[in-house]
Amino acid sequence: MVQLKADSKLFFYARDIFKEKLDEERRKESPDQDVLDDVTSVLEYIMEDRAADIATFDQLTAQGEMTFQFLWSMFPPNCIAYHYQPQTEQDQLFIVRSVEYIWKNGREILIFYCALVTDDGNSFGFATEERIFIESFKGSRKIQNLPIFPLEYHIDKTRIWENAIQRGRRFAKMVGHYYGEMSGPAMKEVRNPDGKVRYTNFRVSDQRNVWILDY
């Protein structure tokens, strides 16, 4: 008998993985009956405990839409999510570690705790520091109109993924001291005396080798 102790949302996220595991075991010449029984029990639990959530998720995503209260269902831990960065006018990909509903200034918001590849001059790698949030909204919205959404729902996901890999490789080569010519939009992080971070927008020109401030 399988005893399930984890948050049932985790089982909701993993339902397709369990289905794949069950199919994989069934295809074997000599399936392990214990594995079949355990995985089947888990799937039965998920379908019973999260039946309403699964039905709502399937209905909304089939229409390419999502509601605020059900946004959590699209973001399993460590999923790849798309975000457009207006300061640099570029596509961004994040690893969403977790999401959390909170109340702030009398309004409910959903915070996304995201990991990104970064280099602070001392360490290069993943850092869970980026926080993106979506404020509550009524009704449903098109998934692709959300500030952040899983890459799999992007109409041009293949191009964005391949471009991100190319940019990542280029960024990895810039670890340490690096000199080069650049052009295009950029941003600089500035920390105020009160500790809050603000971003100042720039436009970089390689023609005159100057930084042009562009508020």
C-alpha cells in the first residue's frame, strides 16, 4: 500500500510522468507487478483527489486561456517559462522554482521565484533571485498575453529555445574580463538608500563608443 505524504499539488504536476512510467513498465517483457500496482495506486489517487483541477486545467488550456486562481497549475517546479524583458527588449527564459499567492497592498498577487544564469564577477551559474509577479485579474486571459508563461505554450517556442541556447553559450564565454563592441538597449541595476532596487534604461551605441541614457 502506497502512503502519500507530499503536497497533492506535486502529484497533480507529476501525473503525466506517472502515466509515462506506467506505460513504460507495461511495455516490458516482464513487467514488475509491484511497480505496476504502486504507480496505478498513485494515479488513482491523483485522478480522485484532483479530478476537478485536472478537468479545469484541460478545459482552460485547450482554449489557450488561464484564470488567475488557477495559474499555479501551469508551473510545476523547475519548468521553463518565457518572459519578455521590456528594458532590454529581448526574450528571456527562466526556471520557475516555485510560485506563491500572497496579499500585498490589499490585492492578491502571484509571485514567481525564478532561477536564471548569471555572473556577478565571482561566481557563474544559476541564481534564484528573479521575482516576477502577476496581479489578480477577473475572468480568464490568453496564456500568451500573460507576463510570464510556460515556454511550451509559446507559438514560436522552438526559435526562442534555440536562440536562448546560442545566447547562453555566448554569455558563458564572457566569464571574467571581456572586451567587445555592443549596440542596442541595456539596463543597469541601481540600489536606492532604502535598499530597493530600480532599473535605469540605457541604449548602447558601438558607433561612438558611448552610453546614451534613455529614460
